[in-house]
Amino acid sequence: MQNSIKECSKYFYMKVFSDYALWTDPASKGGGERISYPVPTAQALKGIVDACYFKPTIINVVDSVKVVNPIKYKSFGYRALYRDMSAGLNHVTALSQTEYLIKFHFEWNHNRPDLVDDRNMKKHESIMERSLKKGGRRDVFLGVREFIGDVEYIDEYQFTTCKTAYDGSSIDFGYMFHHFDYPHDNQKKFKSIFAKVKMESGVIDFSLDDVDYIENELSTYNFKRNKTVVSVEEELKSYGKGE
């Protein structure tokens, strides 16, 4: 059933934490050691949200993140398993003892008019909430697969009242990678977006309104659409009865 009135979901809140995180700074990819940004990017956090619940009917949008713990770096090497099943030693400078609170919502994907009958807001919201309470649907990793994270469902009160190591402070991180802009057809360019990032009392707002940002054209982008998409009704049944 189409929901033609409500275009955006309610806000959701989640906590994600791990011993380590590696939000790779693109400037470090050309060298022998990858170095983490001090804070996560909007694109990386969207990947975490997508791992909890995603389907082509919706687009998850990360609104803000709260950095709970102090930003601490640690350099070390770790064994990485490659696609051909060989192993190599990677040197990284990662963040340690990381914890983040994420605020997000989802919107209808209007580039998929074929899925208009799947736009049932209440059912998608119910699936998202149940998925968060179960710790997500797929593995969540903080930047790289080797750094697996845990997910916990939280509410707005927990998000707003949680103390951080940066309460009362303001930090300007300058320009950072923000997100990839995927074209809606094969004729347009695939872009990367870099924006100025500022943290106020531990909170980073990812809205690009009134923010300086740079668009970098990468290439044309070819994509395929799934021919079959499980309906939201079938998705909801797979979760059983709600709590």
C-alpha cells in the first residue's frame, strides 16, 4: 500500500561500539599504512544502518552521530584475509575503545516507482525497530571487516542525555569525506562528496545545509536492479510477533 502523505520515517537511535574502528582517511590509502579519520563518516555510518535493515524501497539517512568516548589512536599490524584466501600483514593507525550513538531515519526511494506498493511506513518502521533490538541483520563492522561492532537499540532520551568526553567543547575537523553520490541512471557521473565537519559537545550533524562541500566526479556508474524484492509484509512475518 502506498503511503503518499508520510515521506519520512520517525527517528531511530542506536548504539554501536567496538574495541577498534578504522574510518580510513583517503589520503592514507596510497601509502603502506592506513590511518583513520578521528570520527566516522556519514557514508560509513549509513553502511552500519543498512546492515541492520535495508531494501530498495527505502533510503537510510544518517542525521547525526554522538562520539561518546575520547578519540584515541593505536598503531599496530594485523593479519588480513584476502579474497583469494591468502593472508597478509596490514599496518594501520586505528581508533581504540570506540562508542557511537547514531540518529537516523529512512525515506522512500523514488527512483524505484516499481516498488510503490511496498511503501508501508508503519511496517518498515516496525521491521527496523525489531532489527535494532535483535542487534542487526548482518555483521556490523567499523570501517573494515576485521573490526566487528555490536549494535544496541536506544531511544531518544538515551541519545540526548548520554554524556560524552567532549561535552561543552567545539572541534573543527576541516574537510572530510562525507558520502558517495550514486547516479540514478547510467549516463550520469558517480561522485564523492567532501564536506566541512564540526563537532559540538560530541555531536556531529551530517546535514549539508549551510555547509561548505566539494563534489568530485569519479566515473560513470553502471548498476543493476534486483528483479524480485521481498514484500514488506513477508519481511515482517520473518520477525515473528513484536515485543
